[in-house]
Amino acid sequence: MINFTYYNPAKIIFGRGTEPELAREIQKYGKKVLLHYGGGSIFQNGVYHKVTKALKEAGISYIELGGVKPNPRLSLVREGVKLCREQGVDVLLAVGGGSVIDSAKAIAVGVPYQGDVWDFFAGKAQPQTALPVVTVLTIPAAGSESSDSMVITNEEEQLKRGFSTELIIPKCSVLNPVNTFSLPNYQTACGASDILAHLMERFFTQVSHTDLTDRLIEADFKTILNNAPWAIANNDDYNARAEVMWAGSIAHNNLLNTGRIGDWGSHAIEHELSAQVDVAHGAGLAIVFPAWMKYVYQENRDRFVQFAVRMFDVSISDAQDIDGVIFEGIARLERFYQSIGLPIRLSEIGIGEDVIGKLADRCVCDKPDKTVGHFKKLTRDDVYEIYKLAL
């Protein structure tokens, strides 16, 4: 286990009917709010009414900016920055999933910055301050409601890039599982895949003696395996939805990073897919992760055996040798993705061999050492081979 510092001040308010507690939290940080959201779902499922009612009853002034899309766009972030400056906004209130929250986070660091907010994602600047962010989560997936990270798509350059800073950890997040009852099954499935990916990025480490966080990751992983299919089959099952929602937050609040170095190569590889064809992030990860595993497993067979045995209950009797155990674990992961309606091949989302060279080029082009990942540092050629395995 390596040295670490763990810090996460996000206050989580979890459970039924918790939206009225928003107002008290917001009043700690300011008087004027930007209410940021995506499309029409929060109007249809009643979340918009619950949130605005809480704001009005507390006398909190707010303006609205909707229109956030999956793989949130830089253009809307810039619009939000301009609006907040003009209207004197004190607090960002993000109501939605990871895309909405990430867009709000980007606005939060962009408002006090004198340059262009993309500078942070391009590695040209570091933020010194940010507006406070409060969230109401409606899609368990990204874990952005308690994380220090955000991902934004520059649609002009077809680049999807992430950035992390403690300044954007939300001050408070309301997690009411009831607000996820109306999610389409595919969106629930993509969210489950996103959560699993956050866990696997951390699990696949070359750092030894990480027993505690291994077990925590494994428990979170099994929670998704057990509850996500049930939530998909029974949309209004509060307990299954609650398990998935809390598992998603724990997966990405950095607690499971402690004492270890995660990989994050698969996320970098997937970002090129969703920048290219706008596939849902979770669906893209379901395609990329098994291909990555098949390519890198020889770097640490013991870790892959542990994955197969503990996550998917593979036994030696299921295979003839160690590699057989490993590949049975990968096969069971693929079957799980398929069982909840997700793609596992690039061909299923319309990407063929003719474009994977371009995707590989873009994946490493702006990295200082032209590699991605830590479990195995992947060059452009490595990334290309992983895309090939995913075809």
C-alpha cells in the first residue's frame, strides 16, 4: 500500500423526500442560484417541481439553464459561464446525472477564471477558486455527485477530456432513489456499466497489499451485479435502486483510491468513442473494458485471477488452466453486459476498422508521454490493438 491523503467534504443527504433540505444547504453558500439541468425528464418525473418548490419556499432567487446533453458540451458550459457572470450567480445547483453535474462543475471553475474554461482541460491552467456546487442526483452512474472530477466534450475539436480538482467536489448532494424510478432501462444499464468501470479502473492496480480496498471494491462490484438487473426488471423497487445509487457514489468518491494507483486507460480509450459517435459513456465502457482486459492481462495474471474468482465466482474446475480462469472471468463480464442490454463490440455502435487508427492517434495525442493508463502504459499502437480486439 502506498501513502495517501483522503479528503472528501461532500455532504450526502440520502433517502425519500429529502429535496426540501436543499434550501438550508444552499443558503450556506449564497443567495442566487443557477438551476442547471438536461432535457425534459425532470419535468415529467416531478423532480423539477420538488426542487423549485424548495427554492421558492426558502425565498432563494434562481435562474435556469437547461439543455445539457450526454457527453456535456463545452459550448453550453461557456454559455453558463457568461450567464452566471451577468446575473451574479453565487451557487450552481445541478439537477440530473453526471453530465449535468459535470457541466455545472465546469461552469463553477469557469466563472471566476479570466481565460477560457477549456484551458483547464487542455492542461494550460489550474483553477484557483470555484463557485460552490450543490446537486440533486437523478441518474446513478458517474459518481460526480461526490467526486473531484468532471469530463467535458469540445464538440468543435471532437475531444472529450477530463479534469480533477478538489475545488469542484460538491458541497452537498441529495440522493433520493425515487427520482430514478422513471429512468429508461437502457439508461439504468449504462449507469451500472459506468459504476463497474469506476471500480475496475481502481481494482486493476500494480500496487500490492491493498487488501482492504480490494474487498471494498469487490463488495461494491457485487452490489451492482446483484441489484442492477433487479432494478431494470422492477423500475420502482426502492431497495434495488437505493443500493445502485449508493454504490455509484462510493465507487467514485476517491475512498476506493486510497493506498493504490488505478489504471484509467479504458476511460481514455472510451472517451474517443463517445467524442466520435456520441455513444453513451457506459455503453462505450462495456465495449472497451473486456478488450483492454484481453490485451493487458499478462501484466499481472494474479490480479486477473482474483477478479475472476471474487467478482464472478469462477473456480479452477471451470477452466483447464490459469489463463482459462482469467478468460472465463472476462466472458462472464461480457455476458453480464449483454444480459442488461449493452453492446460489447464496436460494430454494434457503427464503428469499423477504418476509423480506429484515427481514434488511437487522438487518444494519446495530447498526453505528455504519449501513453495512457498505469496498469500497463499504453502507446498509440497498444490502443490501436485494443480497438481491434473490440471490433
